[in-house]
Amino acid sequence: MLPARVAVLAGVEHLGPDVIVLDERLPDTTGSHARHEIRRRRPSTSVRHLYHPASIETIRRPVADTVLIARELETLRLAAQGRTNEAIAKAIDVSLSTVKSDLRHAIEKLNARDKAHAVAEAIRRGLVDTDLTASIASIRADASGTGANRHHMPARSRRSLPPHLYRILIALAEGLRASDIAARFGLSVHTVKTYLREVYAALGTTTRAQTVATAMHSGLL
């Protein structure tokens, strides 16, 4: 019998499905890991997950144990829109230190490595909507000229994102620093930073958090 991961990938390549539903608990891997490989090999296939009750409980428990307050969620949502910490502070009318504190607490509660990773986790758990619709605070900020929403839809389709940039994007969503990404792929930090700029240009984004949110909205992640 073929390993589950090999069987799934072989089936996708042979059948070329438009949609595939994966069990999150596979014998030799997880649905999430298989999803990344499927999207790398066949970007046009939409991947959906089937969760068992125990899996759902595992996903929900960290949130239930450490609930994010409304302001922390708002801070993450504005970060996903590409706002800097300073712009977030103006948008929700708090100090910069408060924004940094809220982000730090959100990162800790979501067991994330950095702001971009926290945004990715919040989106995966359904705490932040991937459509990035402007909140009341952002609308108020935009009206006063203190922080226009610079979110754009991807400039390229996911099919045209080169594999080497897609690898960088996945690492970015994991909260890895440029030095960590360089070590993982055997690249120089300078090369990684160049690739990051290319990812930003491809997705029409300006920050790490916005890049991750945009990629998830477009189906890249």
C-alpha cells in the first residue's frame, strides 16, 4: 500500500481535480502539509479540510484557554490590512505602546513567532476574516487621512508565483526571520530579502502580515 501522502499526490496529478477534500489526520502526514504540496504542484486545485471532532477540539482549545480581547483582534485585523503599528495606534486611538502590548499578547496567546505568524493563525482559526474588509476604525482613519487602506488583490495569479518564491511565502507565514529562512533553504540573507521583495511585488503588499493575509485570501496559503 502506498503511503497516504504519495497516494494523495499521485491521485491529484492523475485526476487533476478542481476541488479535493482532505482528512486532516492522515496516517503519515497532516492535511495541512499535504495541502501545501498539492498547491505547489497544482495551484488550480482548491483544497478543503475535513476535521474530526477531536481535531476541532484541539484547534479550538488554545483560543478557549486564552481568549483574545476585541482590541487585540482589531489590531491583528488592521495589521493584516498592511497598517504599521503607528497607523494602527491612530486608527483605534491608543498609544503606540498599547498597540505593541496588544500585539505581543496576541502573539503569545496564538503561540505565534511574530505578527505575520499571529495573523496567519488568527485567520486559520476564523478570528480574522480573510476578506480584510475595512473596520469602523479603519474607515474613520481613512476619512481623516491618517492611514489609507493599501491592501490590493494579488498582482499575479497564484499559478504564476515561482516555486522559489512560494517556499519563501510559506516560511513567512510560519513566522520565520530572514536569517531562519536563509538557513532552511541554504541561501544568503541578502538573497532571502530579495525574494521577499519579489513576493511583496507579486502580491501587491507592503508588510509581512499583509502579505500572509493576502496570500491566504487568494488561496495561496
